[in-house]
Amino acid sequence: MQIHAPELLSRWLEKQTSPESWRWLSERIARGAATPERDVFITLGLIPRRLGRADLALDAADLEAADAARPGWDPRGWSVDGAARVLVLLRTVAQGDKFPENFQRLCRTADVAEAIAFYRGLPLYPQGDRLEAQAAEGLRSNMSAIFEAVAHNNAYPRDHFDDHRWNHMILKALFVGSALAPIQGLDARANADLALMLFDYAHERWAAERGVSPELWRGVGSYATTPPMLADLARVLANGATVEREAAALALAASQSEDAAPILQSAPDLARRIETGALTWQTLA
């Protein structure tokens, strides 16, 4: 039987907190459901003191249950206080029709730890289509931890962002040095506009004599079909460091241009590793 997200969070938190702490949280949630305006804000602020900030301990079965409750929900890296804050939102303010407005207000007054928890919970909240503007505010943060709370291990951008917002999230991740591998839907959401943006970005970096993240080429993939794009990949394949050559090889292998295969075969060792499955974007990450 499928267990919904609030029940899973409750189960995990009850297991990892003292009976006194769990009783306190349960009572605060019940009070907040009745009078959410004031009590929820107080509860959210008291949670770390009452429950602690330990990592949320989850095993493989817990992660499987999370994905079953909401496809793409990945609570790895969550903390006890963060999980409790998401549970409070789900059990209180998320029950009303004004949740998007309340969520916006909560994010605007949140400290860093609260903001991270709120944004990590995005896939679980109701009225998801009305939360996109606030999710975008998280991406605009100049704090990498808040940006990554939206971008990393979070199904919300994959499921709700249009291509314009998605593409700029990918570009900002590269700009601030954030990894692309934890972004859900990275391959499925690749598109021609993004590929062009990434090639332009690579040229800007090269012109400034700066390096290019090997992960950039993952966003190119099957859209590397024009002679200039293939020439860039050939250049990286011939002259790049080991990990850069591997990334260029993977992009060439994904290209739908018939001209990509001969370029890839100029590095037969890499072509062979890709063919046998020894080299993938996952192993590269």
C-alpha cells in the first residue's frame, strides 16, 4: 500500500526523535492546523531547538517509499529539523486554498535553514503550478545552498519549469560552479535552445582563458549537429584534460549527426568504453 509523504515524514521523525520531542511536534501541528497564522511561525522557529539538527537517517526502503509516494522525491541529505518543517507545512498551511500566498510569505521571512527546507519540500506541496514564481526566487538566491535546494535532487523544476526557466537554471548552475549531475531530468529536459546557450557560454569562458566544466557537454548531447558545434567537441576531445575528453566523447556519442562518429573514433579507447558501458555520465560524475 502506498504511503503518502506526510505519513512517511511522520514515521521517520517519530523514529529519530525522543517521545517528548515527537509529542511536542504533534501537539504543535494540531494547534497550527486550527490556528495556522501565528502558531505555525512559532513552531517553525522552535523546531531545531526541540528536535535537533541531525541528519535524517534513511535506508534504501525509505528512499523507495519516498519515490513511490511522489515520483522523484529524493530526501537524501535532509535533516531532522528540515523534514519537520516540511511536515508542519503539509499538515497546516498546505491544507488551505491560500497556500501559495502563505508559502511565498514564509519564504520571504525565512532564515537560511528554513528556506532550504521549504524549497526542498516543493515536490510535495499542493497547487504546484502556483509555486513556480517562488521557486524561481530560490534560484535567484546568491547563496548556493538555497539555489541547490531548488535545483538538486528536486523533482519540482523537472516537472514544472518551462524551457526558458529550466535553461537559465542549468546555466546558473554552471556559472556558480554547482554540479549538474544532481539535477533531476537533466537529460530528458535537454533542448536545442539550451545547447546553443551552453556553446555560447563555453566560448565566453574560452575567450576569457577560463576553463569549462566537463558537465556542460551533457546538456549538448543530441543537439550537437552543426559543424561549429562538432568542431568544438573535436577540439576538446583532442586537447582537453582526461575528464574533459571523456565528456566530449559522451556528447559525440549522443549526437545525431553522422559526422560525429568519425570524430569519436579518433579516440578509440573512449569510444570502446562508451560502447561497453564503462563510461557514462553517471561514472563521469
